[in-house]
Amino acid sequence: MFAMKDKLIPFCVVVGWIMGQPMDLNFQLFETATLFITVLVVAFMLQEGTSNYFKGLMLIRTLISFHQ
């Protein structure tokens, strides 16, 4: 699994290039903030090592709020 990650990103860039979709790493402020907040939320959820329905509901709510 970990050996494939070095080949997956260049493959996705080539496929995006063929499709005419730019695949650069130039992230705007919204994408950077969304990634940072998502990492914080998931880190807080995994801190205890247990989960319940409320934590799952919070993760789904976070996903829906960023999707809109």
C-alpha cells in the first residue's frame, strides 16, 4: 500500500493532463483552511481511541458543511 503512494500522484497528474483538468498543488485559502480544520476535527475525534454515534454525526456534519 505505501509503495504505491509514490506512483499514484504522478499517475493522477498524467490522467488529469490527458483529460484537460489542471492538477497543480496551488491551493487557495479556502482549500487550505478546509484541510487544516478537517485535520483538527479528525485528530480531536481520534484522541480517545473510542467512538460513538455522536462523534460520527459530528464528522458527517462537518463533511456536509464543507460540501455546500
